[in-house]
Amino acid sequence: MYVSARSDYALRAMLAVAAARTGGGGQAGGGLVKAASLAAAQGIPLSFLQGILLDLRRAGLLHSHRGTEGGYALTRPAVEITVGDVLRAVGGSLTTVRGRPAEDAGYHRVASGLGEVWLAVAGAIATVVDRTTLADLLAEGSAPGSRTDRPVRR
């Protein structure tokens, strides 16, 4: 799995918005985060961040509120938004083979087993990112991806 700057920035932005909403500890709040302050706080170029925020809004993960008191807020609680949701919103497939989804990799003869390997890798990655929520990452002392008490969301 390759984690692009875009994916890393998207997760950092979502965590900052989630922390503003919850006060950082998982309880509901109502803070809106402005793109400019988010960019400055996270060290993300504002023009790049604006495109990421647009993708996150289109994916239904963020609401944008206009006006001088506006900003961005999560569309649902941090416990309901997974790392996988964010990664898919900004990057599409979690695992690619030669730039295409692992499911589309076709092999023949001696290399025919590679397709199964790439699908297994994709499944393992999906298991971790789909079990790790924004709330998990904001929680003190959490071990992302180690939670096995929740079913994998698809």
C-alpha cells in the first residue's frame, strides 16, 4: 500500500475536524473548522487542502458551512467514519497493481497465483483501515487496527 501525501493530508484534516467536533475525546461538540486554520495547523498547502476537502465533502464525510462563522464539520460521529472511508474518498482503491485496482490484475500461466496474493494483501489492508475509526485514532493509548471486536464495514 502506498500512502500518498493527499491521503495523509486527508486523514490529518479529518482528525482535526473530528477533534474540533469532539473536543478531542470522543464526546459530541459542534466546532467548525476553517480551511485556512486547518491548513496552517496541519502544515498543508491551502490550495491542495481545498481540493481534498471538496473530495471529502462529495464523499459525504464533511459538511461545509458558508459565511464568516462557517467552516467544515463531520457529517456523522467520528466513531462511524473509518480510515478506509477517508482513503477511498480521496484515492479510490486501497491497493493497486500497476495503477489499477488489485481486483483487475490478470495473470496467466506461472504468474497466475499473483492475483490471489494481491487480493489477499488488499483484504488485509482493508481489514485494518475499515476497523480503525477516527475516534480510535483520537483516543488516548489506542492501537489502530488492533480492534477485532467490531465487524469489518464494507
